[in-house]
Amino acid sequence: MSALLGALSLATDAANGVRPQTALRTAVLARELAERAGLDAAVVRCAYWTALLRFLGCTSFAHETAALAAGDDLAMLAALQTVDGASAGSVLSRALDATKSKSALDRFAAIARLVTTPTAGRSMASSHCAQADSLAALLDVGHDVRAALADLYERWDGQGNPSQKRASDLSLAARVVHVAAWAEAHDARSGPTVALDAVRAMSGRSLDPTLAGVFAQCGAELLASVERRAFETAIEREPEPRWLCAPAQREAVFLAFARYADLKSPFTLAHSTQVAQLVERACEALGLSEEQRVRARHAALLHDLGRVAVSNGVWDARGELGHVEREQIQSHALHTERVLCSFEATRALAHVASAAHEREDEGGYPHGRAPRSLDAKVLAACDVASALREDRPHRPAKSLDECVRVLSDEARDGRLDRAVVDAVIAVLRGRSAVVSGPSPLSDRERSVLALLARGLSNKEIAVALTISPKTVQHHVAHVYEKTGVRSRAAAALYAVERGLVGDRP
């Protein structure tokens, strides 16, 4: 399991704008620090997995983070890795630095939003922890790792978020990861000497003083040990008992990372999972073998994993995109391919997943070549079909008839395989409405929740549903009361988990 999650952690690194293998390095540092501190084997193991999975919730607040960073959530997240979160001045200074490439007007608007949103840090931490817990539950990592993930933004001195827990109330494994992550972030930015000084400076503040003291003694050696071959070292140093990955669990891992990628933008909620469902049915209609169907489904779940490496300022932009922005969008397919090619068990999925955006006439991306296998051709057609049925920043979702017409045109023009398109259309035409699980919400409240999850304001929801903003406010209050969510990010996670942002009739 360490090899699989280690490979996929490369995507979580990209989503935070940090150097590749950051999560892997942090996992090794956490394991070594826990052992040097004389902690028992259960804590050592928990610290390792918590460090490897610590970015698992970072896409939950990407849309809001981008608004606070003039569109570049990746630059903001990267900048915050080495800032004292309890110091408003330090956060503001680093935010200014993260937005320095933006126009003066965009910077002013972003900083104004940051200054007038004093609860942004708590909301970000709360959303991150909630998503990390939800996805970790899919992975079945155990209650100790989930408890540690919930404490990632807390601090020894009680000035953290979201619960202001302090000292020994914090998970011991989380306290180990705090030190390892702080050291890794400063090492990446300024080198090992600065990293050691940074750990000493935060001892007794954000960091457990005992663990910080242990790291001060052995940190130079530990940092040097992960300077090279971080991936290989992390796999070799996976704590015992090793976590074996059964086929059913691998499916859960792929589902967790599909949701991770889809939660990046309000416009892509449930996209990968819906593509996977359509791929499964189209493959069945075409008579593909069980092996091909499984490979196609898994590739569909992961085909947009590289989306997290592109800032939300691009994904959520409502206007026409320029050449640079289009290149950034196309680069996400390469990011997906690189992540999947890094591990033997996912390497077989790479050529199928990366073909989602390729076309028969070699006019697609990232390589400009026709899909080479039938399951790859199916994924390409299903990705188009699902995307057409979803809202995008520049257009509303298309009706079923419009979707069929576009697919037919793509096949006629030689961009999609005709036989595959016919099968996909047959599936779409025969598809019944998606049935979601039990919900305490009324039909109207579910409609409001789905739009709220996609980032619409109360006024925009009112227009979409042809009701008054006051009525929307009433429904939103009921949604919050019944579901326990308190933010757009939390609403998105709730809706995705319960299938409330599914297909349109």
C-alpha cells in the first residue's frame, strides 16, 4: 500500500504547490523522529501514514483559497507551508508575496478579501480535516490515523484550528508530523540549517517541545537521509506490520483519489465518478472483457488526477481563456500520466487515463495521438459525454439531446470512435435517473444544496430555481441545520458523498 499511496501522494504534493515527494519525505522524517523519540510501534506507524496522507483534504477549500490569492491557490498554499499561522502579520505578508505576479487591482481585491475574512484560516482547516477524514475512511486507515489527520492544523500552544486543542490533548502522532512537516517545508525553501533553526524557534509554540528537542539533536542526519531516493526510502521504511493492498481496497483508493480530484473545483464535483459509471456501462454494452472493464473503470476514476496541479484561477475562470491558460489546462493530462507511471500497479492505467483527452484525428492532448485501445476510446467518449452534462464556468450543462448531438458530430468528424459513441449514446438514452441514498432533505433543499456546493450565491441560486433570495436563505438555513455543514466546501463534500450532485434528467 505504501507504494500505491506514495505514488498518488505525488498528486497531493502538486495540489499544494510544493516540491515533488514532499509527502514521502515527511513520512520518512516522521517515522524516524518517532523512533528516535522512543515512541511505541503503533505511534510510529500512525505518524508515517498520517504524514503520507496529510494533504488528502487540501482540495476542499481550493476554490475559496484561490479567491484569497488572486486566483492562484497553489501559490498561496505553498507560501503558507513555512508561515506562523498564529501571526496575522506573517500570514498577510506571505499572502502579499504569493500574489506578487498578479496585477495591482487583483492583489488589492484578494488582500481585501483576506483581511475582511478573519475566519478563513479556521474554515480552511475545518474543511481540510473534514475531507481528509472522509477520504481516509474510504481507505480504511484506522481511527488513530483519522484522529491524527483531524489535528494537523492544531498547535501545541492552543492557537491552531479548527478546535484550538493544545499540548497533550493533541494526537501524539500528529505532534510528530507537525515537527516533520515544519522541518521538511523549511528544508525545501532554505536548506537544512534553516530547517533546524525553524524547529527550535517554534518549540513550545506550534511544536511539541520534547519532540522538537529530539529533532534538534538528530534533524541534520534525518534530513540528509531523505535528500535522495525519497520514494524508495519511504517504501523501504514502511513500518511493520505492512499494510497490504487487496484488490477491493485498491478500488477504494482509486475512488478516494477520484473524489480528491473532483473536489478541486465546484464545477467538477463527482465528474470522475460519473465518468467511471458511464465507462462501466459502455464497456459492458461493447462486450469488453472483465479485465478491460476494470482497467477502464480505474483509469476513469484517475483520469483527471492531474487537475489538482493547475490553479483554480484557471479552472473556475468564467471568461474566455488565453493561450497560456489553455496550455495549463492541457498540462493536467501530463500530470496525471506522470503520477500513474511512477508506480507499477498504476502504470498499466496511464495510457488509458491519459487518452481521455486524446482524439481519433490526433487533435487532442497531451500527445496528439489517437487512443490505442478500445477501453481508451471508451474513456475518451465518456469523458466528453459527462462533461457536456455538467455546468462549466463558461457555459451551462447541456441537455441530453444536445449532448447526443455533440457526440454524434464528434464521431462524424472523426474525432471520436463511431462504434463507441453509438454505445455511449445507447447507454445515455436508456439511463434512468440517478437514485441517491437516504437524505433528511426535501427535494427543494437538495436542489439548493447541489447549487450551493457548486459555489453559487443565494441570488444565483434564486435565479436558477426561480424563487426569491429570501426563500433560498430559508432553505440554506434548513440545509445547514439538517446536515451540520457550515460552508460551501462542507456542502460539496456532503453532496458528493450522498450522490446529490449527480446526472441531470
